[in-house]
Amino acid sequence: MAVLRELGGLLGTRRYRHLMAVRLTGQAADGAFQAGLASLFFFSPERQATPADVAFAAAVLLLPFTVVGPWAGVLLDRRPRRSVLGYGNLLRAAVALVGAGALAAGSSDVVVGVLALVVLSVNRALLAGLSAALPHVVAPDRFVLANSVTPTAGTVAAAAGATATVAVTASLGTGSGADVGALVVAALAYAASGLTALAFPRTLLGPPPGAVGEARPSVRRSAADVVAGVRHLRERVPAAAALGLIAWHRWSFGLTTVAMVVLCRRVLADADDPSAGLAALGVLLAAVAGGSALAAVLAPWGAGGGRVHRWIARCLLLAGVGQAVLGLTTSQVLLSVAAAVLGLGGQGAKIGVDTVVQRSVDDAYRGRVFTAYDLVFNVSYCLACAAAVALVPADGRLGLVAVVLGLGYVGCALLQGRGRSRVTV
């Protein structure tokens, strides 16, 4: 009951609901956009997805953020975050519409892929901005609860957008017409998110007034700002340790994602029926979303009262179990259960880590630190995609590899529980 009262108080905060609206509409659009790309590149009738194909596409779509991310962090600490969130989403809407037009006109995969790179690169910067803005609309004593509800709700919104798009695409039959529709819907949702963000007062979401206007156009000045952010992170040992845990989770999750896409395309459905394979992937996405939603419900109870480090350790153990099972079965039911468990454990650990980072860093550096956080997310995932070429079999059955990944989660949990990588604050 106490958690419900706290949740009611959080949701009763008008500015928090406003920021949530920005996140939910934007991330639902992300889900629809990425599902449209998956249908186009992996589940179209003329394509047979291989581990190398899936890994290469995933890595290419995420790698740009490793280049633009640090500079985006500087922007988040030198310009009103409200403006970055608003105009960034409007830019994504415009590019997504151009991508839909290019696809409808029969443009090559290269053209559509380049436009997708722009959308997804901006996306990572905006997620960092949302995390950096959260402390400006939530009281410090509600950080754990806010970090349970907010990113998890965003993850669920993205999964819901993807699942709905997958369901519609699978029912209509995979093809360019359905994919064009998915990109148009995503563009409209991006525009709604951008306009909602611009309704905030200009300076409400930070950074501090003294930081605004100090940006320099030179690369040298930007580089110095990035170095300052990294030094600040190094001085905040709890936050740095937390990023290490996230790096392992993202590496394991990236490898598993590649395997599951291939498994859905080649094993869980007839190779000549890409719509069935896409539907199978949609079921797994829904299971992960369900597990993530459950993490949001349980985290305020499990991580409250100074128990964040124990909560993270337990979530890592749970993720390890789900991870191992995913490689040992081809039963759709067991795969769905394991995906839900992995979603619960992974998202639960991330909720704890988000709280640690927000409490550990100063607001003047928060944009750069959360950009580094997202940078770790993407670099780890890209490295996993590179490893997937060698580690994921042609049919997507991970087998012993999944067991090893599960043991890695267990090892991280044991270290966390013993305090060697404890991320308390």
C-alpha cells in the first residue's frame, strides 16, 4: 500500500506526467520504427536472415551513436534540454517521413538505411536527455520509484509499438506497403513527442542557468567538455561501477537478440513464411515487455530503504537464469517465459543502476554522464554483434553459449553482493 501511495504521489506531479508523455510517445515511435526496419531487412520474402546479416545490420544502426554521443552530451549540458528534446524529436519525424517516401518510391536499402541511421543516432541522445531531465521534475526521495516507472514504461511503450507494428505487418503480409505505413506512424508519434517537449518552460529541465550559453562551436572546446565529463565520472566510483554491470548486460542481451531473430526466422516458423517468423518474434518482444513492466512494479519494494545493491544482485541472478534457458529450448512457451524472466532481471538491474548514477553525479555533468551511459549501452551491444558472427549458429540455437552468458550474470551478481563492484551511494 505504501508503494501505491508513493506511486500516486509521483503520478500526481504535473511536470513528471508531462515528461512521461514525451518519453512514452517517443519510445512508442521507436518501437514502430524499428519493427518496420526489422520487417524490411529480416522478414521480407526475398531475404533469409543469417547471424552475420542480423549482426551487421544491428551494429551499423547503433555505431553512429558512438561518434555523435559524446558531443550530444555536451549539448545536453550547454543548451536547454527542453529544446534538445523538442527539436530532436521533430527532426526524427521529418527524417522518418523522408524514409517512408524513399521506401515507397523504391529507393535502395542503402538510402533507407542511411536515413534510419540518422533517426536512431538522434534517439540515443534524446534518451540521455530524458534521464538527465528527470531529477528536475522528481524529488530526490522518489528517485528509485521514478527510475522504476519511467524507463520501464518507456521500454514497455517501445515494445508495445513494436509488437503492434509486428502484429499488423504479419497480418497484412510482410512487404514494402506495410513497412511504409510503420514509418509514417512512427513519424507522427515523433512529432507529437517533440511538440509535447516544447510545451515545457525553456529552462525547467536544466542545465543550470550558468551553463546555458557557454557552448563553443569549436571541436576543441567540445572535446574538453567531454574529458571533463569523463573525469567527473571517474570521481564517482559508484556510477562508474554501475556502468560496468550495464556493459555486461548489454553485451549478453545483444548476442541473444541476434540469435532470437535468426531462430524466429529459421526454426520457429517455416523459412518460406516470413510473416509467421515475424509473429514469433513479436511474441518474444511482448514477453520481454511484460517482464520489464513487472520490474517496475517490484523495484520500489525491492530497491527501497537503501537496498539498491542487493536488488541489483538479485536481478542479475534472475537474468542469468532466463539467459541460460533461452539457449536450451526451441519451445515457444519456454522461450517466452525465459524472455520475460530476462526482461524482468535486466530491467530491474537497470532501474537500480539509473538511480545510482542520478544520485552520484552533479547536475552540471549529468547530460554528459548519461550520454556516457548510453555510449556504454551501444558499444557493448555492437561488440556483441561482432561476436555473434562467430558465436551464433546458422539456426540461432545458442546452446552452451547461452549457459556461459548466464553464468556471467551470476558472476556479476556474486561480485555485486560481496561489495566488490557494489554500486551503493
